[in-house]
Amino acid sequence: MPTPFILPLVLLVLSLVACGGGSDTAETPQATITVPGAPTIDSVSAGDASATIEFSAPASNGGATISGYEATCISDANSQMNRGTYSPITVTGLTNEADYDCSVTATNSEGTSNASSTVSVTPTAGSTSVVSTAGVDCMYSYAAFNDSPSVNLMSISDWICDGSRRILTANGIPDHDVGTFPNQNNPNTISEQSISESYTIQPVMAANATEIGGPSGVTGYVLNGVKIDAGTAGSCNDSGSSCSLAPPIQGDWSIEALGQSAFNFGDDENHAHVQPGGQYHYHGIPEGFVDKLNNGTEMTLIAWAADGFPIYARYGYQDAMDAMDASSEIIIIEGSYKLKSSPDANRAEISLYAMGTFTQDYEYVAGSGSDLDECNGRNGVTPEFPEGIYHYYATNSFPFLQRCVKGAL
């Protein structure tokens, strides 16, 4: 027979367990979040009044996603810093020939890490300055159905940065309304493409410009994954009696897609049409994409060039001498090409084909327009690069989109 006090004791214990009293084992302890560990600097490159720091993420993120990094360079008389979300980070505003110690910290929701070990660098005038574009549109992603009658396909575009490269995966289908294709002057149908491209996120200016486009390689891609290709395969012979808008080549005179009325390439309001392989591509400002961004008269990043430098549409700062004044007025940027005062020798009569019909009708005039160079670019500040960067423009005037790149390929 049970001892009399055992039953009440058992009932008491059961009651406590049912009510949770006296038991803390059922609660799961919350994970502790701390600041990240310190990043590790891999290398520091000296530039002209700048330093570019490449680094590795800390071994521990502290239990929370790292939201950004801060690179700091300190000398006896000067201290400068810059922030970013990826390696590398370029710190500008340094004094040439001064010795700097540079370090990097990481930040998460809990706070900022200890600084990495310092690495010394001495900026030098005239040295090549490495600019990082990491952290700018590195996670651009779009996927939606385009129900334009000439499309009726998914538009897919994904950009990521992997620390050294900007990588595009896309199907080349535009994400905006398009014209009618095929049409009388363009017999091709838009079709999906398999686009896999990568550009450096540390673009460096080259000694000479490189012509690009068409068979020479893709000039760049708009953020929506559609190709930039300003030139055409159209040509005429010297007399203009034999011309074709597609291969085979008829002569040395290259026909322009835009800015002339003698030939119709069947382009739509986006200054685009379709190649025989079904690839929709732009010859000028991608108006539908720009309208979709809806930035008005703001300076708008629309694309990346093959050398890794950014491309902006139509608007820029008025301060054209060095374009480093972000408080100056926003204006419509114009190219620095002008029609020649007279046609070149052996050209077809202008009564047959007005000036501007052929690429050779234009000449670069330094200091004209908005002081753009021969590749439709210039150095200056932009909303994404407040310290300044070389960048290109898509313009209303020739060359409309650049035909060359200034950066190393």
C-alpha cells in the first residue's frame, strides 16, 4: 500500500509541469549576436592621391549579415575613409608621396568590428588609380513577362558582383514595350538569347582607346540585359549606287542607324531593332528602359560598358571642365562630334545622301558639345560615385552610344 504522502507529492509535481512552473528546459535560448570579426587586407594598391584596398571578409560575421565595410587610410597629417559593401574599396583625397596606414572594419546590426591589421601605402602622382565599382547595382535582378505583341516572353536579367567581376546572366528580352517586329525594314523576330558576360569591377584607364562593337565585341549591356551596339553592318560604295543594310559589305561608307533619313533600319522608339539571330539591341538611348526608371532629369545609370565603367543616359552635371561639382546644374549632355564642313573625297554626292548618312561624315572636335571625349565619356562625379569616376553617356547626338572604350579590356 503506497505511503500516504506520495500521492499528493506526485500531483503537485504534475501540476507544476503542466503550468510550466519550475521548468526552464522548454525555452530555446536566443542566439547571441556580436560584432563581426576583423577583415583581412589582401593587398593595397597606390594610385594618384588614392589607395585601393582589397580585403577578405572576416571569419565570423557575428551571427548577423555584414551590411558594409569601411576602409580608412591615415598619415601624420591626413585621414580619409570610404565605405562599400564589397572588396575592393578605393580611398581618395590622399596626399601624394605621404605614407599612409590603411585598415578595414566590418559592420553588422550589432556594431562595428575591430580594425584589420594595417598595411602601408604611398600614393604617387601620375600612377594609375584603380577605381572600384563594387557595391553599385551588384544585386540588380529582374524577371517578368513582357506582353508586348512582338515579344510575349519572359524578360530576365541578373547582375551580381563576386569580388573582382561584375557578372551578367540574361536572356536579352527587353523589359519594356517595343515596336513591331518583324516589320517592312527589319524582317527579324525577337527571340531569347543566352547571355553570360562579366566585366571587371576595378576598371583602369588604358593608354589608348579601343574601338568596339559589332564583330569587334559587345560595347556593353543595359541593366535589363539588352546589348548596346551603336554601329550597323550597312554600307555603300563610293558612288552610292550600291548600298546594303546588311552584309555583304558594298563599300567603305558605313551607314548610320540614327540621325539620317536616307535608309530605314526598322528601328523602334527605343532606337533598337532585331539582328538576324533574334537579338534585340540598342543603337541609341534605350528610351523605354529610361522611362521605366522614371528618374526625370536626374543623372541616371543605365548600363555597364565592356571595360567596367558605367554608362549614363542623357543628363549630367554642367561643370564640363572637370565635372567634379555635384552641386552644378543638371543639363542635357551633348557629344563632341560635329558634321564635317564638306564631304570626304570619293563620297557619294550629298544631293543623293545628306551629310550624316555615313559614320565618316562626323569628326571629333575636342572641347565641343559637353566636352566628352572621342568615346562619349569624361571624368567626373556621379550620384553613385561622389568621389568621381570616368563614365560614358548615351546622348541625343552622334555617336548616340559610344563606339570605343577608354578602359583596359
